[in-house]
Amino acid sequence: CYIHCDVTIEDDVRQAVDFTVDKFGTLDIMVNNAGLGGPPCPDIRKAALSDFEKVFDVNVKGVFLGMKHAARIMIPLNKGSIVSLCSVASAIGGLGPHAYTGSKHAVLGLTRSVAAELGKHGIRVNCVSPYGVATSLAVAHLPEDERTEDALIGFRSFIGRNANLQGVELTVDDV
């Protein structure tokens, strides 16, 4: 079952949640997974405000709207779980573009705040903060000299040198 949803548009998020409740009778879990990395721009002086705003709209506003509309259904039921995809960039600076890192810090803070509110209603609110996972979004941010013909090899090399967790390679299926 699939429904198109632009997470930056509140009516789209509301309709997606309502569709789910109409189709399945309830909403047990909400996973906020939409996200953008934004263009690589290591020089803050050259960063475009429009790029920054686009990343925050998807990564933060989208999570906010997902939480808001999930809570609308879950509070009367006194149960549910909201999980948002965050990033290790929410705890460590310099791992991604500035807008991405800032947005993931915001998701972590929002998750903590909403967890404090919704916990009294029996609703768990958490985030998952993976390190590097070889997605097309992540591979696009490899340093120029790591972009080989096989970008996955370059990605694994970059992660292997920079990760705290050594000897473990996450794939898209692990997240």
C-alpha cells in the first residue's frame, strides 16, 4: 500500500495518517524517514540559504508534522510509537553538510521534547542515529578523491577510516 506524501505540506501528512487509519483501523507506529542531505558545501560563506531552508523543511518540518499527526491519533488510544531517522551527525559535527548536521540536531531536540510530552500518554518517541549507510544520498557526499568508478568501494573506504565502530558495514537493509 502506498500513498504519495510531501512531508513539507501539512495537508499531505494529515491525509497520509488519515488514509492509514481508514485502511488499517489505527496507527500503531509512525516512522519519519524522509530526509535530504543537501549539497556539499564545506564553506559556510558560500552556503545558499535556499538550500539550507529546503533541508530544514524536509528534515525538521517533516518530522514535526509526522509527530503532530501521529500524536493526534495515538493520544486518544494511550499507545503508539514514533520513530524518527536522525543521524550520528546530531551528536558529532563535521560529518555532513552544515544544513544536514543542523537539521539532525533539531530532530534530536524535537524528539526529546515530544517524548517528554507524549510519554504520559503511553506513546514512545525515539530516534535512530545511524552512522554511514551506503545510500545514493550518502555516496553523493563522498570527498572528490573517494568517488571511484565503484562509489560503494569509495564509501566503504571513507567510512572505514572515519567510523568509531570498526569492522561493521551497515547496508541499506540494516536500517
